[in-house]
Amino acid sequence: MIKKLLIADDSPVARKILKSCIPKDRGYEFYEVGDGLAALQKYEEVRPDLTFMDLTMPVMDGVEALMKILELDRNAVVVVSTADVQKKTIQKVMELGAYTLLKKPPSKESVQEVLLRVEEHLENQKRAHG
Amino acid sequence: MDKLQDCVFTDEEIDILQEIMNIAFGSAAADLAEAIDLFVVLSVPVVRVLQAEELPEYISNEIQGYDKVSLVEQDFLAKFKGVALLIFPSGIGKSLIAMLESDVDSTFESDPLDALERETLMEVGNILVGACVSKVAELLEDVVIYSPPRVIVENLPYKAISQDMFEPGNLAIILHTVFHFNAQDVSGFLFLVCSHESINWLRKALYEFLKQYE
């Protein structure tokens, strides 16, 4: 079950847009950061169930942050939220271990679909670890 | 943020504009990658407000290090109105030709290299500028028309960049990003320079865009 959500995006507006697409009645705990390094540090601190990760960010970009988070926790669920929808970008982040990709700007429907898939994935993970 | 920018846009407005540009540049990069087998790395978009007469110097400073440049310039006309400038370092045209080779029409084979380079730059410019400006317009519910692109091949930056894009005394909003072409290890610059006439409309459109997420 998703309880903690981390949103990593250098744009406060992008974070606001994404949050507005997430249902408000689920009692999620939100954590927000503005760069990849802060995302890595926040991940270590709160161990979110789901991380939304922008790619183009200052200090540390989303690709590096994704790799480092997965080094830290190979079961981390990181959804890359990006406007960069080049096939090679998608291929690269999926090969690195991203859970899926959410195209910007997100919609309530696209976010809901991701949330459902992640819920299911976390349930399966829980069952597998018994 | 500088004083002039503070007078024209609030922090939140700059932020919305930056995110819209991020989406638009991303969409343009994907379109280019689709057309050419090229992976484009994007940088964080920058938004600046300047006096129109400061534009050539600002652009020259941003592209510092390029002795000669090739440039595609295209006007876009709508409520969102301005000039798009796609600037590449000298020699990129030939590299792009090599990448486009399989798609290039056979009639090009007899064309002199500079004509082919011009065609190639125009095509890349069309894709990038068209995708980017159209995406901004779409997000802000505007419809844009374009002037035919002008291409300048291998010229000195101060000669290639028009000194009179806008009337002196007017404001210009600059939105720009750096496209890094991984395979070629070179960067291209895309500047969208919006005229002061767009400012009031733009401010309103930015809030309309955000309103749908509230």
C-alpha cells in the first residue's frame, strides 16, 4: 500500500501540477524536493513507497538520482516524470530500473493509472516476501 | 532574478513559463529524435526579460565559444508572438547531413554542400521550432502561424544575429535551452524571443493553464 510519496522536480509548478492529479482522500504523506541529490537524501531518510522523479534537474539529474536510489534500495519504485519522451530516454530509464514513465504534463487519469499499478506491484512484492 | 524581470513577471509566473518550456522543449526533442537517429540531452530552460536592444549581446554571450555559427530564424505570429532562433556551432550542418543521409532526397546529391547544409538546417529548424512553439501554443490554447525560416550558414555570431529583432525600448522575453547532441558531442541553442505585445496575454494564459490543475 502506498503511504509515502516523494516528488522530485526542480519546478514548484510541476510539483503542484502532479500533486493536483493525485487523489486527496487517500491520506498520502507527501515529500517534495527540488533536485536529484535532495531526492536521494530524502529517499534515504523517509524510504517512500513511490518516488516521482523528473529528469532534467540541477545539482544531480534524475538519471543519476534514479541509479543511486536503486543502488540504495533495489526494490525502490521510481516513476520517471518527464517531458523528454524520446524513445532512447524511455529505454534508458527503464533499463536502469525505473518502474514506469509518466509523460508531462500529467493528467488525473495517467497518474491514477500509475498509482493503481504501483499499489498492485507493492501488494505482489509484499506477498512474495511473505 | 533581475529587477526588470521582477517588474514584468512574478516568481510563480516565471515558474509556470519555465515548466511550459520544459514540456515544449521535451516534445521538440522527441520529434527530432524521431526524425533523425539522434539522442538529445536537454538542459533546464532559462527565462529572462530584457530590453530589446540588449538581445544581440545577450545571445552572443550565451553562445560564447562559437567562432562561427549557423542559424535558423523563424517568426511565429499569434497571441504568442516572437522570433525563434536555433543556433549551432560551425560544422554542425555537415554532421547533420550525415545523419539525415538515408532520408535525403536523391536530387540533393547534385547540390553543392552549402545548399545541402542549408536544407538540412532548415529541416532540423522546422522540426525543433515547430514542435516547441506549437506545444507552447497548444498548452496556452493559442494557434500559431509561422513565417518561412531564414537560414544563415557559417557566419560570425554578431553578423548572424539580427540587431533589430524588435523596436528599441521594447521588452523581450527570452526562453532558451541548450540541446546537447550526444553522438556529435555538440550543443545547439534554441531561443524563443517573445515580443512585449505578448506579455499581458502570456500572463493571463499562464494562470489559465495552471487553473486546470487547481
